[in-house]
Amino acid sequence: MMVEVDPPEVEERVQILLVDVGSVTYGVDASQVLRIDRAEASAFAHPALGHLREGRRALVFHTTSGEAQLKVDAIRGVVPVAFDRLRRMPAAATRSPLAVGLYLSDDRPIVLIDLPQTL
Amino acid sequence: MEPTPLQRALRSAPERTHAGQARPEQEFFCFRLGELRLGIPSQSVLEVFRAGSLTPLPRTPAFVLGVTGHRGQVLPVLDLLRFLGKGESKVGARTRFFVGSSGSFVTAVVADSVIGLRRILTSDILPPPLGGDASAEHMLGVFQPGARGEALALLDFGRLLQLARKRAVVR
């Protein structure tokens, strides 16, 4: 007898790089990050993300005019996030293109930022 | 035959009582925030929960304290003191958030403490003070419970939330 078996469901996930700016943890799409480096003189800070403590690390990402470096304080690592933990930004909160959405780590929202929008 | 007093009275009696319509009342969710005692129509309030973690958002006005997660939902958190220009709330271990809604917009709002639900006769609601500050535009009115009671400022939550959303997203 032939029995058709459904293929096991593959939980879709996205890789999120967690970084700290001051006391706030943000998430960025890990695929946007070329590498993590020491912040060079050309690295920039984004005031809307909060005050940096030291900003010695930088996320290097690709832009149309080459590479750019966003200063951060600490790298927490990459976490795989299931699609069902992702949330759109609430309509009443902000429409800033910098914050593209959120993901729920337990019940704590982590703001996801779009690196090209920091320029 | 001359009608009896009862028959005369019955002829002019209404078909049904209008007592309920003559004294309509509205239920308000009442809470303290800073020095204020505020009330909003209870149908706008979904639930109250203890303040949890608060994640700040980039590029939002000061009255949006950030977002919080609750039952798998992400809610923006509003500080009405900041919104009304009456100071700043301090979110601590005893702070409560209540979930308020208007249309499709749902938000958490900071409350220092919850007073409870109160039914108020519509006729007892006084109009917002004339010549008051800008916060008067968000008020349905004021309720003064007796000479010694503290006044309750009753807010037009639907209007307030619509305006807060506009201010939050037009940046």
C-alpha cells in the first residue's frame, strides 16, 4: 500500500544580528551586514538610535557609493528568528523608514532597523 | 359618566417610562496619572496589565514612550502627560498600562494607578473649562463628585488617539 506523507514543515526563519546602541538593543537583517569591524574615522553614528556609550564597533554595509560603517556599542550575535515572531510596526507608533518592524524576543519587542535608511 | 381620578390619571400617563432616557449615564474607566484624575469611556478600554519591558523607537514624538509586547501583540505606549503637556510619566514597577482602542488603532496607555469603573450621569458632566489650556480640546468634560471629591477630567479618547497617531506618523 502506498501512503503519501506530507513533507515535514520547514519553519521559515530569518537571521537577525542584534546590536546595542547605548542601553537599547536593535536588530538588523544579517544579510545586509558585510562584516563587523572596529569603527574607523569614517564611521557614523545615527542620533535617532540613541546615545552611544563608546561606539567602538561598526556594522559595515554596502551602499551605492561603496561601503558605509554604522557605529554601535556592542554586538550580541546572530539569532535565527521564526517568521511568526516578526511584527509590523504598529500604525499608531511611527512611520519612520528607519524602523522596518519588530520581532518579539519572548514578549519583548526588538526594533528592526534598515541599515541603508541610516544614511 | 364622570371619569374617576384614576381613569383621568391613566389617560395622561405615558405608555412607558422615560426615566432611563431622562437620566442617561455613561461608564468611564478612571485612573490617576501624575496629579491628574482622568476618565475615558469604558468601551474604549480592552484590558489593564502591569507595565512590562518598554522598547524605545527611533524618530517618535516624546509622548510615544516606545513599544511593549503583550499577548504576542506589539503595542505603542502613550504617555498622556506628555501628550497633554502636563509633565512626564515615570514608568516603574507599580505602573499599569491599559489597552485602549479607537477604530483599528490599539495602543497601551500609561496609568500610575487605576481607580476603577464609574457610571456618570451625562447631565452631571460639566463642559471643559473655557479659556483652559490646550488639553481642553481633548476633553469631553469634567465631573465633580460632590464638594470634597476630586474632579475627574473626562477625555475624548477616540479623538485623542487619532490626533496622537497623526502626530506620531507625520515626522
